[in-house]
Amino acid sequence: MRTIFIAGIGNSEDEHWQRHWHRHLADSIWLEHADWDRPECDQWVRDLDDLLVSVPGPKFLVAHSLGCLVAVAWAQRHRDDSVVSAFLVAVPDPNGPKFPVEATGFAPILRQPLPLPATMIVSDDDPYSTPAYSRAVAEAWQTRAIEIGHRGHINLTSGLGFGRRGGTTSNAITNKAPKEPESDASGVFEHVMEVIMQLQFDPVMMVKPRQIQLPYGPTCRLRLGRAAYDGVLHAAGIDLWAVTTQDRRLLRRLREAEALSLSLACDGSGSGLRLSDFTVDEEIGRILFRLSDPLKNGAEPTWLEHSVSTVVRAPCLFRRVAEADLAAVSPFELVLRLIEPDGFLVPSAVISLEVHRPWGGRFNIRGRVVHRAELDGGSQLVIRPERVPDKAAAGWLAVCESDTFGIRQLRMNGLSARGAGRFLRISRCSTVADWHNVVRLRRIANQFFGRHQEADDDTIWTDELDDNSLSLLVWLGRNPVGTGRLVFNGGDRRLSEIEASSPLPDWVWAERFLEVSRVAIDADHRSAGVMIAIFQEVGRIALETNCRYLVLDAIEKLVPIYEKVGAVHLPNTKKHPFSDETVHVLVIDIRRSLTSIDRRLLYWLAVFGPALRSHLRLFGARHTRAILNRGIQIGFTVKQALARALFFRPI
């Protein structure tokens, strides 16, 4: 048995308990570092690994203070079955207030079961840790933790004597019975170490490794061809996982296998997570595999400005639910950060996410855990949706939550952009932030068509009518994607943008009308139904305010769209305020629109049907007929019936 001593920052003094043990164990080795005063985690771990590679086993690690974090970090990154156990004394908290600033790279620490047996010795008044922290990491590492009272940092100042000069260690290795603890404080630490080391160096455990008790974890299913085998899945380090199994047939077959499939038995899923980077230890019945982090290997989910609360359900949780924060999302990957640790949400687990958003109701996304990492703030899971509906739901969630993932990105990922209307909502510009969004959308839309490309002054997109108008904002989830300006006019020619350049006919001025202008839609969302949403709201407002006409202007390419809903040309034309384009002036007669039936009926219903349905539900047919200024019209009766039948709720 070779004992490897791992000291902390500044090295251990001659009278330190580690030095006593080292002097009385002829085959023990002291790990040396080039710089003891400025520890760098990666370098110290490399020093330990270089030493362990050069020393034959079996080996036992005895670490103190910062050396414990070095031992744990080494266990995360390396595999050496000849290292049979670790003894961790006074584990410090790398995020604690007294952790030395000279020590770098030691956070975050592993919050998963260690891949080798270990025991922690804990002091109640350790200045570099707390009992709560020690218990938490002991539970996460699945190590035995023994508290020895008020012993400080368990070093020279802790009142630990060593009158027996190493007898504890020699007794443990020769498997002699431990002596009774001495009554003074100096004997407590030696007695505890003696008992624990006897447990760690049980000769039966060393000679017959197959008798080691299976680790705690969910039952998993390994598929190799058509055959399926069961095992226990548990963590073994950073990106390193292990399946422990006693099925010798599987272990033999894996000698020649290039890949296998992993799933949890409770999921009942025929598919699983494909594994290709694995090694097999037939002697102890363990399959080690490494999972690459998708976030470091090409996956590019959209990181959200504000995380979204998520409920996690899974067969492995039974009736429990886990709470998590959704940090990033795309159609192919979602990143979750668990609020509370849960050891059963492991790679290959199938889980369901429930995300409630005020603008879209509940999103249900089913996927498989493909990676798990332990961070300072808790566990981070990468989820990969496997079915098309789940990918679509994740895609729409990304579109609605992120301002960098739009309809265009949705299509680029091979998903349909149909159905955006269910996530659209309308609001009126009422705050300074809303007004900034209106101006930004005007700028984006106009510059998309080549107007004022170099303009950096947003005042060019505004005019004096903005103070006498109602500006609408269309939102796709959390993102503003469209805007339009409405001016109510009952005869004041100063409030008409069109009148200033191209006078309107007198018959328009004889009735109340609503002038629609400055319609602007974000370039990435032009086909998401934003224009229809704007005109549905315009139609609703026109009905509520008893307006006879909708007056609007449009460039040449938009004229056919307005004609489909009943707009007719006026003889007027004008120039676009930001370019030399010809702009046509159109008018929609609401009275005629409500009573006529023609070949455009279905398109009219698609645009104005929801607004009519909403108006009928709020005010009844009598108020709507008042707009007609005449008796019941057959056309209106038909459209009223169709609107009620087709649109069960307003959009």
C-alpha cells in the first residue's frame, strides 16, 4: 500500500500530523509542487497525476485543506483504479470569505458522487469552511463524514498530539484491532483515523472487488443490438459517468462493440442515448463513458436575457416535480439550471418541461437529458427534444423569448413558421419604452427597404401627428415586431397626414374616419401574420368608435393585400415621406364591408372576422347594426353568423 500525502497552500510544517504520518510510513510519498504559495488548480492536479502514474498501486490519498480540492479535482478528470481510497481532512470552501486569493481555479467543485471511496474529517469551527458546507459536499460526494468537534482547521493549532508516533497507520494497514481512544484531545483524531483507515483497507474489499456493493443510482438499460442489459447509472467525475453491472455477458460483448444505447429503465423508451466513447472494466463490472458538452461542441442555443421558471416532470421522479430555470433554448437544445439538486435527472433520462408564459399559455416540451454539469449555482442540464412537435414548441419558445432568434432562424432550422398568430398580442403605446420600440420598428422597416440607411437620428421617423394619434404595438411573445399609427378624424383636416399632400374627397370628410399610417413590421417577421393582427385591431377599434371609413396609404406592392379586404383606390397619390416611391391612397367603407358578399369573403373573414366576433360578444348585434344606419342586411347577417361560428375567441 502506497500512501500519497497531499498538503495545502504553503505546504505542511514539520509538526503537522501529515508529516508525522509520512515519517513513520517508509513507502509513503509526499506530493511536491514548484510553487507552494500561489496554487493553481490545473497545475497542482497535473503534479498529482504525474506522481500517481509513476507509482504502482494500490494507492491511498491522504489530503489536508487545499490538498482535498486537488484530490477531488483529480478524481473528476482522471481514472486510476489503483487509487483505492481517499482521506479528506478539513475540506475548505473555495467560495468562502477566507479562502486564499492566491489560490486560483479551485471553483466550482464537483457536486456529484466521487468515483472512489472517501472519508471526510470535519471540524465544527473550521475558519475555511462551515459544518453545513461540509455536510452538503459530503452528501453530494456520497462520502462518510466524521465530525470531531472544535478543532479549527485540524492543523498545528488544533491541539492534536501524536504520542504513539504513527502506530495508528501501521495498525490500520496490518488490520490490527484499534485501541480504545485516549481521554485527552490528542487521541481523538488518531483514534478516528485508525478506525476509518481500517474500514477503507478491508483486505476483502481489495482482494475481491466484485463484492463491492453497487452504487446508488437509477436502474438503466443498455442496448447492444437487440439485446438489453440492466445496470446502475451514477456519476464518476466531470463529464464522466459509470454503469455498474454484474452481467458478465454484456461485459464480454462490449469488448468488440463500437457503440451502445443507454436509457433509464423507468422511461420505457426503446430509443436511448448513443454512447461511443466508453471503456469496460470487466474485473469490477463497470462501464465508464464520457459525455461531451454540447455547449462546447457546436450547439448554439439562444441564451435568454432573463431565465424562465420551468417545472420538470419525469418518470424517474415518480410524483415529484423539480423546479428549474430555463437559461437557453433552441429547437434542438434547451439548457436548464436546477434550483434544487436531484440525483435522478441524469443523462439519458426522458423528461417533460412545463413552461407557462402569459402571452402563450403552457408549453409542453419532451426531451432527453444529454449532458449534466455541476456549477456553482447548482446542476445544469442540456435537454435535446427528439420529436418534431417538441422541436417546434422549443423553436417557438425561442422566437418569443429571444430578440436574436426570429422567424427566419426558425425556418433555417427546418421548422414551419405557420401558427405565429397564437403568440401575437396587441398593446397601445403608453410608456417611454413603448415609444422607443415604435420608433425603432419604423427605422428597421424603412431601412430594410433602403430608406435613410445612414440615418442615426431617430427624430426623422416621427412627426407632429404622433402627439395626436394612437400608436399600436404588436408583440410576438416578449418581442415587439410591428407597429401602426391611428388618427381619429371627425373633420379636422390638420390631423390628416394624407390631406397635407393629397386632399381627400369631401364625401370622406362627411363621415368619421380612421386614418392608418406609419405601418412598420420587423423584417424577420413579415410573414408571421403581423399585418393581419394590426388590421384586426384597427377593425375592432373602428367598430367601437362608429367610424365609417378606414383611410390608408400603401406602396405599390402592398396595394393588392389591402384590396383583398375591400379597399378601393382614391384618385389621390403622394410621395413616400422617406423616399421617392409613389404611394397610393385607399379607403375601406366599413358599412359596405359589413354588408357585401363577394369572392373575397373568406379573406375578409380571416382578417376582420375575429374583430367582428369580439365586437358582437361585447356589444351585441344591435350596436353593430347601428353602424349600418339601415335595417338588417342579408350580407351582414351572413357575416355575423360566420364570424360567430368560425371564431370562438378573439385573436
